[in-house]
Amino acid sequence: MMTAPLFAAIEAGGTKFLCAVMSPGGEVLTQARIATSTPDETFAAVRRFFRSEREKRGAVAAAGVASFGPLDLDPASPGYGRLTSTPKPSWSSVDMRGIIEDAVGAPTVIDTDVNCAGLAEVEQGAGRGLHRVCYVTVGTGIGVGVIEQGKPLGGIGHAEAGHIRMPRAPGDAQFPGICPYHTDCLEGLACGPAMAMRWGMPAETLGDGHPGWAIEAHYLGALCADLTYVLRPERIILGGGVLAHRSLLDLVREQFATLTAGYALDRCSADPATFIAAPLAEEPSPGLIGALALARTQISVSA
């Protein structure tokens, strides 16, 4: 009887790395949480974890990495798998894929954390059974992943929809924005740190009636409208820490309906209550679920 292969899944975040050995079906056999510090310190801990697991369990068949970015995802590029102009100190140009492949000792594929979260939603969450899904995360930054037929939609790179230009929301003309590259792009106006800077307090401390939520909902509703008209997804899934506020999702749906004004909507987008949804994938981490999905593409297995 053949033994099912094992896979390495890594969620490489700005504050922590989650490293796991998983079964093809998604069972986490072992997991470690590693603080993201300098590249040298972080990758040394990653190597120790996978070396120890290799001694206990044997080699993994392949690895998947869900990474913060931006990333060079062009397979024809000499910098494939490297971080590019990330604002995280000392991490620009780091060969994320190559270093992890060396640490794991198996073929390794990499994609953005938001694309991998989108894969998780398509596998076992709010995008299950759908052909085209947009996953939006709103936290320390804003990212959008587009999943088409079970795979991240890409070309020679990945989407950076958090950095699109966005008309100002009513009542928000004075806030300058915080993006170090574009100042008042969508991320500069609507990410969690932007809300904290605008109001002088973290987003999670703003009450239900605070005007900040109407402004935030306007920006996210406009993003959903743009994604709808450009990509025609069957569902838009909104996740991330800022969306933890209980009333924000409904406010975004209302803004979407107002901004689209019923124009050229389809059978999916005509009902914001089902079209704009909360994420459902939770355990294990959506990043690990998506990273496993990437790893499985390297070898033919059944879950």
C-alpha cells in the first residue's frame, strides 16, 4: 500500500511565519509559529523546523508558500520568487522561494498571501463551487486575489489592487493618505493604519456610529464596484482585520448598491447580500490551506 505524500506549507507574513507539515487532504501534522524578524534569523528558524521534521517523518514531496509581497512571480524572470520593493525593512530582494526550497529540500511554488487565502476560500469556504472569485483583505494593507477555475489569475506578476487610485469619499478631502509610494491610493486611504492615523485611534476602537465606518465603506464599496465591472466575479469575499467590525460588511454592500446604481449588474452582483460575502475558511490558517493547494500542483495526488 502506497503511503500518501506529505507536503510543507508556509504562510510567510510580515509579523510571523507559520510552517507546517500537512497531509494531502489538509490535516496539519505539525506546525510552528516563527516571529518574522531579520531574514537571517527567520530563515534559520525555518530551516531548523523542517530539518527536525524531515528527521522524524521523512522528506516532503513539495512545498507551497503564501507570502507577503510584492513578489516577482514571472517564471521567466531571473528574480522569480523574490520579494521586490516591499516596505518591510531588510526584506526587499530576498529570495523567498529559493531560500525556503533549500530549507525544505523539495520543489517549492510561491504566491501571494492574498491569492492563497482566495484559494482557501475556493477549496472550502465562501468561494466553493464558483468559477471566478475575488478575495479582498483589508488589514495592515489592502490586497486583492483573483481565483479563476481554482487557480490564481495572473500573468507575469500579481495584482496590486490596493494601490489603485480612488476618488475621495464624501467628508474625506483633508486626509493626506499614508502609502509611502502613492500617498492616497486605496491602501493609503483605507487600510487599518490609515484609519488609525485619520482618527487618532485603532479602527477596532471606533463605535458603530463613528463616521469613519461610512468613509471606509465608501472606499471598499467602490473597490467592489470596480472589481465587478472589470472582472465579473461570481462573488467578492471581504476579509482581514478591519472587516472584523460587525457592521462594516453591510455598509459596504449598501455603498456598492448606491455606487453601481443598478447599472449592468448580473445574476450574481444584483444581490449584494450574497455577492459580497465574509470568508468562511478558518482552520487551519487560510494561508496554509492555500499554500497546500500550491504544493499539491507539484505532484499528482488525490486529497
